[in-house]
Amino acid sequence: CSSAAAAGASADASIVMVGMRGAGKTHLGESAARALGWECVDLDHLYVERHGAIMTAVEQHGWPVFREREAALLVDVLRSRPQRTVIATGGGIVETAAARAVLAAHWPVVQALKPIEDIEAYLSSDGSRPDLGTPPREVYARRAPWYDEVSDVDVLIAPRESDWGAPQAQLAALLGRVRGTAAAAAAARPYSFFLSLTLPELSADRPLPAAIFEGSDVVEMRVDLLADTSTDAIRRYLALLRKQSGGRPVLYTVRSVGEGGRFGGSTDEYLRLNEVGLRAGCEMLDLEAARDGPPMRDMIARAARLGIGIVGSFHELGPMPSQEGVTTALRRCCLGGAAAVAKFVGVASEPSHALLVHSAAAAAELPVPHIALAMGPFGRMSRVLNATLTPVTHPLLPAAAAPGQLSVAEITAVRRSLGYLPSKEFFLFGTPTKHSPSPAIHNAGFEANGCGHTYGIVETDEVSVALEAIRKPSFGGGSITIPLKEALLPHADELSEAATVIGAINTLTRAADGRLLADNTDWVGIRNLLAAGLRQRHGGTAPAELCA
């Protein structure tokens, strides 16, 4: 749609679904409507209510009359239901210029994209759908450019997808960002990692092992490394990547030859490739600062409308710049405040360069988080020092995306051995506690997540002994058991509503500002156990009995 339509649309503007018949428009539309608490309208069903069976109408009046009525019905529905409605259109809604103009003027329009071979298989097995005389593949070839023309975002359905939960979740997250009711999923938090995927192809038959993604917060899709960079191939790869990575946020990257990648085209071609990732709602786009200009700024503005974070990047493949040069490059990568993350990568020819990029980033005093790295064996320490979205590889991948790239396990091991990881002490307070599994559970979780925290036991029934541990600067929080649940309550700075009502606590947390926060979650466990027991005994009446 036009920028004006997007800017003027409210969060409650009705959502229109387009795509081939059999792509799942109605299914996804109904799911989205339920999640939003909105109404769902199927345009084909509405047509039948007003004009009778579609194929009967076509036989009596011809396709042109049907298409004219269909376009008029779309206008009527958008006029009568401008808000809080999900509208699933027929697959052929894009066949007329009149309907395409209506769709192009509306925001948002969502395209459901299902592999054409899956659509063919579905339609051939569904006897309730009439044969329109033309093979679906031919119809799709004609309509595909029109679907792209009128839609704003794409929901990508993986090949042979049998679990609709994944595309439903994808659509719900995307709509939350499109409507401005949810933040982008890939927040650049401290001590985060992104996996740089270097595989030229992904297969539905041979999915990647889950271990490859362990420890990574985001997965980077290197579009320039793909065997096929056609739009259909990129969409298929991205759909499989989302599925096989467990729905992890995606950093969509097209790296140019001049910055260490394989893309050798013009800026227009570069932006066209990035358009595929933008439309698919990838949580982050890596955009090279060297290509900054009005066309890229237009893309950044549209990315912001979709809640997509921008990584402004620059890769210097020549001699390592001075500290001032690195600082200047990082500031440029902020893209005038439009970037969510600034990224500089240079080549280390000596060990001091790892510290140089780290110091330069600190001296830049950037308004956004940064990635500052030095490639090569001499620069590995820069990957240990980098705190936000550190790019990593994995032993199961055939190659690293950059010289000197390390795995999550390697970086975490060095950080832990040098004491670089955030380290707080957590305890279980009370008595008796010697048989508690809490230390084993928490310490295993800390280790699995690369934390430097520890969880121990303070076996005591004395408040003074507990407070001695709680008042240490290293204290991060604790679990409270008998006989201290009531005795420690007066020493908290802030009580949750549950703790206030119950008059006892079982959890302490040290807030960032130093305040001691107290909560009681015992009641949640009690409620869940009661609810489970009541469901087993009484089925559907359990919620009412629990409330009683």
C-alpha cells in the first residue's frame, strides 16, 4: 500500500488476507481474529449469501460479472467494517485492476504464501472445491506478481507443513508489530548471540539438528550465500529456517563482495533482495551503511512500520583503521538514529586490534548497542569482549561465516574463566533444606544459559543469618522456605500483591536499583494442582468449582 495509507492506518484497521486458494487464508484469518477478539469475514461465503453459488453464477453470467461483483463486495466490506475485522478474500481477487487498486490503497494486506506443490496436492485431494479448468501452477504464475503488488507483508508456510501452530504464531507476532501493539521480537540484549548460518540450501527432508541453534538468541540468514537467490527460493529457505530453528528471530543479511560477502549487484538489486526479508517480517535487517541514501531510508521507514530492527553495518577488509576511524565508522552505522544496532568489523593483523575495536566502541558513546569485532585469529578476543549480538558459528556447520568466528560454547567458556560474565549469588533460605533439588536445578539452568551465577543454600532459622547473605553486593535473589516466609517479609522494600494478601513470601529479587522485591508464588502451584485434579474428576465444570 501507499506510505500515506500505512501512516494513517489505526492499530484496529481491518486486516485483509490474500493468496492462492488452498493457501490457508481463511484458516489463518480465523485464527488471527480469535487471537485479536475480532470478527472474521470470508468474502467467498459472503458472495454466496448475496448472489448464490459461485460456479452457478459464473455459468450464468460469466467470469467478468463475477469479478465485478467480487470487487464491489470487497469495497462494501471495507467500507462497512473498516476496523476490527479480518477479511479473507478469494484467490482470484487480484484478477481485476479495480480490485487490485482497492487492495493497494488499504493497510494492512497480508499474503499467505504456501508452496505451490503443497497447494496442488491439497486441491487435488479436496473434492469439495470445483475444478477451475486451469492448473494451479499456471494460475499462480499469473497471479504471483499481483499478490506481491497489493500486499504489505507475507506469512510464509514451510513446505509440507502439517502444524498450523507455527504460521499462526508467525502471523500473530507479525500483526502485533504491524499494529504497534508489540515490540520487535529480537531485542538486542546484553550477552546475546546470533548464529551465522552459512548453508546454501535447507531441506524439509533433512532438517537441521536442534543443537546447532542452542545458545543462540537470533539466527542470521546470509542471503548472499544461498545457492538460489530468486524470491521464491529465498521465501522457501526462510520458511524452513523459521521452522527448523524453533521460531527464533531472524537477522536477514545480504553481504556485499566489498564487505566480505558474495553479493555483487547494484544498490537497487541489493534493496530488492532485502525487500523479501522486510515483507516476511524478519525481526532484523542488516543494512550496509555504505549504501545509505534516500532509497535505503525509504526501506528503513517501512521496516519501522513493521517493527523490524535495523543493524547498520560496515566491514573494513583493508588495514585496521585507527581508533578514531573505528569510532567514526560506528557512528555512521547508527544511520542517523534509525539503526537499532551499530556494527563494525575490521581485520586484525595483531592482537592489540581486538582491544582497539572494543575501546573505539566505548569511546563512541553510541545511542544504541553495538557490535565491534576484529576478524581473524588475532581478533578472537574481540568476540569474547563484544557484549551484544555476538556472531557465532557451530561445530556442526560446514564453515564459519568469518575468519576467527567462535561458537557459543567457546566464547562462554572463556568469559566464565576470566570472570567476564555477570555473576550473582542466589540462595535457598530456611530449614530443613538438605534434600531440596533447587540448587541442582538452578545451577544447571545457569550453566546451560552461559551465566556466571551460583545458587546455594543458607540452612538457618535465624533472620539475622539470612540478612547477612541478602545484604551482600553480590546477592541476586533467593527462595524462601519455612520458617522464614513471614519473618523476612518486613525486610523487603516492595511486596507484590500476592505477598501482601497472603502475608508471607517465598521469593526475593534484587532489582537493578538495589531495592529488595518480594513475592509469593505458592498460591499459583496450589491453584494449578487443584485445577488439574478437578479437571480429572469433573471435566468441564472444573473452572466453576475452582472459582467457587
